[in-house]
Amino acid sequence: MGKGGDASVATRVTDGTMKLVGDKPAKFTWAEVKKHITPQDAWVVYQNRVYDVSDWYEHPGGGVIFTHAGDDMTDIFAAFHAQGSQAMMKKFFIGDLIPESVTHKDQQQLDFEKGYRDLRAKLVMMGMFKSSKGYYAYKCSFNMTMWAI
């Protein structure tokens, strides 16, 4: 695992020094997060929490994680990860984002994101993301029958 996995012990700051997190998480501005955009120095934001995923080439999805370096990955994470995947992120956590520092999103964008997240939460509660083994057994049987004909 890359240096990002060691992020729970200390936080790297831009000048190269180490800042101990201690009892309270460090606070980062959006401008600080935007500086960490390379695979060797990659920070991502998930639900206003900052994670250091630098050099995490062992990511199960591969290097795609670095496409969101220096950016908010909240919605894309939810789209591609099962519930419970957030537990794995704890070791990469380095601090909290200062929400007031996010100036590149206007109210319309914030409202859209809130609407999307609320809709996804309702769909999850309705069970729309749960798979059915019976359905997949039926589909496989149906396809094999069609090929046999």
C-alpha cells in the first residue's frame, strides 16, 4: 500500500513537513486539496472528508482512483462501490474539508448534487441496488435455452 495508507498517523502539508492529526482531524481548504493531483500525491474528498490515496496502485479498481485526485469523488464513489466500502477508507483519512472554502460550485450545482444524493438514498432504501440470485439463474437458464434452440 502506498503512503496514503499511512495517512491516519500524520498529515503531509504542502511545505513537506508532517503535521500530527491528534484528537481532532486537520482542516483543509479546497485550494489545498486541489494541489494534490498526481498519483504520487493524490488527495480526494468524500462527503467533505479528505483522504490521501497517494501511490495506492493496489486499489481494486486500478489507477482509475487517480482520475479524481484533487477532486470530490462522493458521487462517483457511490456509483461504483458497494455499501460498506467506506470502512476501507478509514486508513486513508487525513482531515476534514472546510465546506466554506468550496467556491467553484454555485447554488444550482449544490442543489443538483443534493437532489442526486437524496434520490440515490431513496433508491437504496427501496432495495433497487440489491441483486437477486434467482433473477440471474433465470437469465442464465433462459439464455442457454435460447442458444440450444
